[in-house]
Amino acid sequence: KTTTVPNVDGSVNNTEEDDEEDVVDLAANSLLNKLIRQSLVESSHRVEVLQKDPSSPLYSVKTFEELRLKEELLKGIYAMGFNRPSKIQEMALPMMLAHPPQNLIAQSQSGTGKTAAFVLAMLSRVNALELFPQCLCLAPTYELALQTGRVVERMGKFCVDVQVMSPSNLFFLVPRGTDVTKQIVIGTPGTVLDWCFKRKLIDLTKIRVFVLDEADVMIDTQGFSDQSIRIQRALSSECQMLLFSATFEDSVWQFAERIIPDPNVIKLRREELTLNNIRQYYVLCESRKDKYQALCNIYGGITIGQAIIFCQTRRNAKWLTVKMIQDGHQVSLLSGELTVDQRASIIQRFRDGKEKVLITTNVCARGIDVKQVTIVVNFDLPVNQAEEPDYEIYLHRIGRTGRFGKKGLAFNMIEVDKLPLLMKIQDHFSK
Ligand code: ADP
């Protein structure tokens, strides 16, 4: 994909794609979240647990010590700055580390500590003296696999004899006929299938822990469900199977039940977004130029904090960016045609306060929370293909989670003919 950088004279070359709205790419969003998230997402809900055997006692832990981990693993956890288990980890870790091993399906929104939990489980089950793959983790993209590999490396820093094979220290480096000696293997279903069945680098019957991460993203990708199931079928019956997902629609659930036998289930409900702490305004305008003027009028005010400005199409977002830059404002453009790395670095700069104003399309609205954003401007109202207001996107753009969210301000720039849409939004939310 090409990226759009304004020309020297400030103009940009538009393409046909610019008229399209950016589509939400689950895998890209998930990766962005991981790249920019530095701390746990808080939750006010209780963890729901469904045990495979309801009569067996249910353990939860408040400290990592209670888990009786290997000394070097505990050191790794503390070196990462973790003081105590997250909400989901309190329940999940004792189950994952139990003897005999138990299978688990866990669902909680991203940022709640799922990756850290299964990385810990894999590291604790590895026998460092045995030089063959013992833990296998499937991830939906190369980049996500890489990211999980990094977590294994960080947490396992003091487990000196444990090694991880993720796409970063890839295979083609493994000459044909040589055995893989690394104990933890992470990859996408297609590649892993290739490694196991075609290249016969991994003996699946020797795998002790099988992790299927980001199941919701996984089933979104053609062929990945079937490939994952083929891999799972070749595992031994003693292998512990763990599945994680940020969301839990029926399709994910059906897939989870197909692939994980006799599971315990852990769920943590997502924090609801509300508009309660948000003051919402609209500015009635004649034209796009007029909307621009209205934006400039409040610009000084919005840059006291940090602001996100939403446009409906890439073309509009580009137009606005160029115009603002030409008028001497410091803004950055986040759009779907940028690579994930480019997007991550733009969001990171914004998070660090290097830029005060971010202009974007809907790609940024979901999943990515930039806590310090106090002001949201809808330069265009979110509408669906039927030209009806998209309430969900509206809520995602300006809503905050009730208990932890800060107060916010939202401005809607409305061309006169769009006023009925705004009124519908007002009715819908009764605000
Ligand atoms: P998920 O897989 O659910 O998206 P992660 O395991 O990636 O969540 O955790 C989200 C962030 O919180 C990461 O930056 C991770 O390092 C951090 N984290 C995870 N567990 C803990 C913990 N127990 N204490 C502090 N931080 C944690």
C-alpha cells in the first residue's frame, strides 16, 4: 500500500480509495493496541467462571507467590513491573497451572492480561532440559505472533535455557532435516501447519500446552479455523488447550467449543461506554468551509488538552489535514492506508503529547483508547451506508467508560441538511 504524505506545496494526490471509508481491521487494531498499551485496562465487573467440574474447589490468587512458580520466572514477572495478578489472571492462572492441567476458554477485552497469563503458563510448563517444542501458540498474524514472542522473551529473561521460536528467528534458518530445539513455538496457523506436516519440524504429539490466541480475529481470517482444527486434532490427549478471545459472539463460541474439549470458561464483561460524562455540542454550518471555520474558532480551546477530529472519508480527512497544516496548525493524520507500524508511531507520538490534534477516520475509533483525549470533534457525523446515523460509532468516538473515564467534550460540525441526522442521534441517546 502507498502512504499519503502531503506534497511540498501542501496538496495531496487523491486516489479513488480516498472516497471510501476505512474498514475496521481486527488484526491491525489488536496489534496497535498491543504496541501502544503500557498498562492494564481496569474493569469494574466481576469475573464469571464456569467450571467443567462445578464440585471442584475454585481457587483464585491475589499474589504471584501463591502460584509457586519457578524462581526465575517470578523474577521475570517482577522485572516486567507486575506486582499482582490482574483480575482475569487471579482466576485464570490457578486453573492454567493446576495439576492435572485443565483446559480453558477465556474472554476479556484487550488489555486485561490474557497474553501475560498464557505466556506465564507456557513458561511454567516448559522443561528447559528437553530440547524440542513443548508449547505451541497460534496467532492470527505474523506481527501478533512476533509480539507474543517478545513477551515470552521478556518474561522468560531469567529462564536462560528456555528458547522461543517466533517469526523473528524464523525457520528458513533451520536447515532441512535438523530438529527444532526451541521449547516454545509461536506462529500463524498456515505456517505452523507447514512446519508440522510438510516440513515435519515439530512433533505435535509432544506438545504440552496449546494456545489459540485472539480467536475472534482468527475466525475472521479465511481458512484459519480449519487449519487450527487440523493442528489441534494432531495433539495428544494430555495436551492442555487454552483459547483466548477479546469478544465472544456466537461464532467465536462455536469455534471455541469445537476446538477445546472439556473447558473451564472465564469471562470478564467489557466496560460499557456511556455519554454521561460528556458534554455534547453542535455547530450549525453552511458548508465544509464553514465547518472548517468553526473548527478554527475553537482550535485554541481544543488544544489546551488533546483532541481527535473524526472525518467520514479519507479524502475529507486528508483535505482537513492539509488545510490545517497550511494555516499553521500542528496536526497529524491517522488513516487506514498507513501501515500498522506507521499508525502505531503516530498514536505513540500523540500519546506522548508531541501532537495535540489527531485527524482520523473511523479506524481509530474502535479499540484504541487514548486516555488523555478530552475533546472529540465530529467533523462529519458517522453514517452507515443507508445514510442513517451510525449510533455505535458515535458512541465509540466520544463515549467513555463510566467509572474510570474522565469528563469529556464533544463538538459536532453539522451542515444544515445533516441536522435531522443529529436529531436522531439525540433521540437515540436521550442526551
Ligand atoms: P491482553 O492479552 O488481554 O490484551 P496483555 O497481557 O497484553 O493483555 O496485558 C496488557 C498490558 O498490561 C500489557 O502492557 C502487560 O504488560 C500489562 N500487564 C499484564 N498483566 C499485568 C499485571 N499482572 N500487572 C501489571 N501489568 C500487567
